[in-house]
Amino acid sequence: MVWNREISRWRREGGTVTGAPEEESYRILRSRIDLSRLEPLSRAVTEHVIAASADFDYATDLVCREPVLAAAVAGLADGAAVVADTAMVAAGITGYPVVCKSEEMLTARLARTAAISKPAAAVRLAFGQAGPGAIWVVGCEPAALHEIMARNVEPSLVIGLPVGFAGVAEAKDALRASGLPAVTNVSEKGGAVVAAAAFCALAEAAAALAGPAPAATPD
């Protein structure tokens, strides 16, 4: 397939479109761990997460499925909506529009009136804007994962990488068991930076798939 050839080329060329300091980070990372056993997108996600966290344990902690990642990249290339659970996650995503309702007054009002958690309210409001087929990036709130699963939001991908001890690993277990397309990890570790890094790996692959923007024509 053309898509597979494009991703393979992107992977051979380093799998990143970041600048010089980031390229040096990836050079060091690859000198310390060999992830060539992974398929291209799984490797890209894993490398981005390790580079963002300096934690090599993610090489075995992350749970990725290549067909799921490929579908998400195709969706991003077609302009799929992206939703972040918190402003911290949204701040880590650059170059792509992000829906984030966590800090809006309406979110707090809905949480009070519906007697639900603020993360759950944010998911409900975000789904109202993004609709089905969105990519959900969760790096802070396990309650957001539970609401995503309960609301039948029909995601194209859920990046479920919240951090913490209280119910976090259990929420990730539930996400994997739900059958939803997901990137997650087994342990309690995670966080906004890690979740955003996983998304950015896929966004870079989507940009490589789309190719360079056409040159502007003179008036």
C-alpha cells in the first residue's frame, strides 16, 4: 500500500520532523535502546514517549496496536477532531487544533447541576463539539477515561495515559478491556507530557503522509 510505503520512508528518515535539539535527543535515545523490533508507528509513539519522559520503561509498558495507530494517522490526515482532557495536555499539542473544555465555566456548572465530576462534564461538552470519530488525549484524569467509555463517543483513538495511584491503573485496564481503539500503558505512570508526546508522534506521521503543503501561486 502507498500509505505503508510512505510511513516506512518516514521511519527510515528518522520518524520525526522536529528541530535540531530534538533530533539529538532521538539520536541519544536510539544509541541506548533498540526499538527496531516494533512496527513503524508503534516505534514512533514509544520513542516520542521515552524522549519526552526520559523513562526507558515505556518500551515495555506501553500497549499499542499498529492497525489502530494507522487508522488514527489516516484520520488525522483527514482532519479528525482532537480532544484533550486538560489544559496541560492541550498545551503540549502544537500545530493541530484541540478541543478542551476542562477550564470552561460551563463545565463547572454542568458538573454541579448533573452531580458528576468535572472531568466527566468536560468530556460530555467536548463530545458535543467534536462528535464521533475524534481522537481523545487523556493525560491527567482517569475519570475522563471512564466517561469516554460510558458515553459511547465512538472515538477513532483514545490515548489513555493518565498518571497517579488512585484508580489510574484500573482505568487503563478498563480501557483496554473495552475494545475501544486505544494507546495506553500498564503501570500508574503517565501524565500530560507523555500523552501529548504520544499524540504528537501520530500527528507527525500524518503530516508526513499528507506531504508538503502546495506552494502558493502568485496573484
